[in-house]
Amino acid sequence: MYAFNYQKAKSVADAAAALAKNPDAKALAGGQSLIAAMKLRLAAPAAVVDLGGVAELRGIKSDGKNLVVGAMTRHSEVVFSDDVRKAIPALAHLAGEIGDRMVRNMGTLGGSIAHNDPAADYPAAVLGLGATVETNKRKIAADDFFKGLYETALEPGELITSVSFPVPKRAGYVKFKQPASRFALVGVFVADTGSGVRVAVTGAGPCVFRVPEMEKALASKFAPESVANIRIPDKGLNSDIHASAEYRAHLVTVMAKRAVQAALG
Ligand SMILES: Cc1cc2nc3c(=O)[nH]c(=O)nc-3n(C[C@H](O)[C@H](O)[C@H](O)COP(=O)(O)OP(=O)(O)OC[C@H]3O[C@@H](n4cnc5c(N)ncnc54)[C@H](O)[C@@H]3O)c2cc1C
């Protein structure tokens, strides 16, 4: 790890000012991705601005129509939140599937989607539920937020403050885990939103993506058999020592079927 300066922010404005002053500074949330990258010298920020003391970034609110989760809310808080379990049980389930207890007690929603690891779980829920990402500057629709491999619509120094999830009629998330890290080899989030069905896939490609053909089939009949014969092309999918592109394409269909079944209860 290279030497760096450390600053603990007291508020969002304080953190934004510190990041604006130093273009080589990075926000620090749970540190589960950033600190690991710094240790490996894959990231070398001149300074880190710790968001851990910013109370306004934490917490979960629900008004029955939307569930708003603060960016610094830890995965474990989402798992055990009564509001999340009641409004969107699939989201609590997804958070409980992330890594291990240590990762869930430290990692945050904001850190996960800002990092946008191709195998991360939260991007599937954000895209699958058609959520809105709120930052210190604007609101960004999920469809416009995830741009590519580790790439999002965030501008340098822009901070996620919360994510607003519309409460769906029903939703399900199922992933096939990479057994060592528990990241998704393939994970599929399916949501019946009342204004249409959304299917979001993580782990299979360089970035989370939707499957319009499955969405259309599920809109006419919300049942596992509707997606059983829909196979996505393997061209452009991830291929590594854990799984070939062809295998990942196969898993998308299988996980989608199981996610629909999970949504049906
Ligand atoms: C062993 C292990 C297993 C894991 N398994 C899984 C898994 O199964 N599924 C999964 O989804 N994830 C997994 N993770 C990743 C984990 O979920 C992390 O919590 C997540 O990737 C990063 O969140 P963080 O809060 O730790 O962010 P950090 O590491 O602190 O930050 C990550 C990036 O986001 C930026 N950032 C942080 N907060 C904000 C903000 N509010 N606004 C703008 N930018 C911000 C930082 O500057 C940095 O670039 C695993 C991690 C480990 C170490």
C-alpha cells in the first residue's frame, strides 16, 4: 500500500468539499473493495475521505411505495431491517447472500454500486427494481447509472447519498455463487413492478444488464416456464477459470426460472 492522507468527513457537504479540493482523493465507505485494491497497489489515491461518520448517509425509510436506503447503510442492516423484509423481502435476501458476515458488517450499498463490480449483487436489485440513485448533485435512474465494467454515471467527486427502490408487487433474486468469494457467477433479479416486469442479470457480463425477451414473456405470464426456453447469446459474456461464457449463458436461464419461482413464493 502506498502512503495516503486520511480525512474523516462530518457531513456530505464536508466530504464533497474535500473530494472537490483534491482530484486524487477517494471516498471511503466500508473499505471492502477500496482498501483491498489499495493493499494490492491497484488503487493509489492521494487521500481517502472517510464517510463512516456521516450520519445523514445512513438509515432505511419506507412509506409503502418506496424504500429509501442511505448510501452508508451496511449490507447486514439491510438483511435485518423489518422495513426491507416487509416491503422488498428479495432485497433483504440479496443482501444476506453477499460475501460473509465480516463483509456484510462493513460493506455498504453506496460503495457496492459505486464500485460496480461485474459480479456484485446490488446492481441487479437496483436495475431490476428500476430504482433511482440519489447523489449530492442529482437523481439518476438505474437504467442510466451502470455504464460498463467498474464504470458508472458518477462524475469525479460525486457522492451517492441514497437509493430509492419502488416497492414491487413481487420480486425474487437467485444467484449461482463463486464458492470462494460468494460473488455471483450469475445472479438474476426479477421484479413484477405493477408497471411491467424487469429482469436484471449480474455476473454474466462486464456489467449488469436487462433481458427484454424474458421481461416480455413474464409480462404475459409470470411463471418459471415462460423463461425456460429463453437462452441469451453467449457472445460478449464473461469467460474465466470459474465458468465459460457458454456456461454463464445457460445459468442465466436457470437462475431466471428460479428467481421467478422465488418471487411467487
Ligand atoms: C471477501 C469478499 C467477498 C465479497 N463478496 C461479495 C458478494 O458476494 N457480492 C457482492 O455484491 N459483493 C461482495 N463483496 C464486495 C462488498 O459487497 C463491498 O462491500 C462492496 O464492493 C464495496 O462496498 P464498500 O462499502 O466496502 O465500499 P469501499 O470499498 O469503501 O468503496 C468502493 C468504491 O466506491 C466508492 N464509494 C464508496 N461510497 C461511495 C459513495 N457514497 N458515493 C460515491 N462513491 C462511493 C469508493 O470511493 C470506492 O471507489 C465482497 C468483498 C470481499 C472482500
